[in-house]
Amino acid sequence: MEHMEQMDIFENYLFSIGGLQVEEIKITSQFFEAVSLKKGDFFIQENEICRYIGCIAHGAVKAYGSDKEGKENITCFKFENELQININF
């Protein structure tokens, strides 16, 4: 998917949730950059400081942690047209 198409999806998402005018959305979207992640890529990993907000244009992501035995414990799923915000303390 091209970056311009991803930005259009992001702008449409901002419009759909309400509260912002078209001009405000155009100004806001200038502070975001389209990035593509492939299956198996990470948005953020353990012990990293998160400095990004993600809007999922296509596909889905999961958040999980691993226990001492390496078992994956899924904490949530996010799907298209949802924001993915990770905050590490």
C-alpha cells in the first residue's frame, strides 16, 4: 500500500471519530508518517520507550508479553481503523 493511501485512511479515521474540522485534520496529519510493518515486525518491544502512536490502515496487531517459560500471553488485539498506543513506564 502506498504511503499516500495510508495517510488518506488515517485522515478519514480522524474525521470519522469526530471533534476535528477538515483543516485541523490536514494540519494534524502533517505530524504523522506512514510506516508499513510486515508480519513478524514489532511496533515496540519490551524495555523500549514508545514515542509513537499507530493507526492501523490494514491488518491487525496484537500486544503480548512472554512469561519465564517463553509462553506468549496476549493482552489485546487491535484491528483496522483503530489506534495502537503503547505506553511504557
